[in-house]
Amino acid sequence: MKGMGMMPEQRRKPMSEINVVPYIDVMLVLLIIFMVTAPMLTQGVKVDLPQTTADPIQADKDVESVIVSVDANGAYYVEVGDKGSDPMSLAEVREQIAKILSQRSSSEILVRGDEYVEYGTVVRLMAELQGAGASSIGLITESPRDDK
């Protein structure tokens, strides 16, 4: 028998709540780790591409080549056969190539880009040529020079 006048012994109710503070701490540590490592994953690596000599591609005599050139300033030129052009915009190049391809579907489209033109400029040109209907686009290159 328990003492008179004393409160009866209370049973502790089991705690059904989860303490989330340690989980938040772990999450913040992981967030900091990912924030520090993410920029390292997206940076490029300096790559020295190999210079090789390749055999020239034999062009068909029946197919007239269309050469689209990009100079160091980013200006575009379209050369059909022996006829050159004045500098033009990317939209004008697309229109002219679309006209040429609608007249003769067997035209060969070649891109000649200056060594110092930005890579993105040539890629945008190739995307526009593909949008104009060119299914196959070639790149014109030169053999490496020995500047030793």
C-alpha cells in the first residue's frame, strides 16, 4: 500500500516524436559539401588536341560544293562554285542555303571557320545550316604546319 496523501505513481508515456535536429545538422553538412564540390565538377579541363594528317575526301565531280565561311570577326560568307558573296548575317545564310538546297538536293555543304573564331559561332552556323535542310555538313581543315 502506498503512502496516504501521496500522489499515485505516474507512468511515463512513451515519446512518439522524432528529434529531427541531428538530421538537419547532417543535411546542412552535406549541402556544404555539395556546394564546395559542384563547381569543381563543371569546370573544363585543358586539352591539347592531337594534330594529324588525314587523306582528303574525294569529292564527286557531279556535285557542286557550297562553302560557308566564317572569318575571325564572325562575318559569314557563302561561296557557290566560283562565286563568292558579301558578308551576311546568320539569318541570310540560312535563307540562301535553303534556296540552294530547294533547287538542287545533291549539294555538298562545307564549313570553313577561321582559326580564331569562337567555337560557338561555328556551332550556331552548323545548327542554322541543319535548320535550312542540310543533312550532311563537312568541315574544311588544313594540315598542321611545322613552326619549329
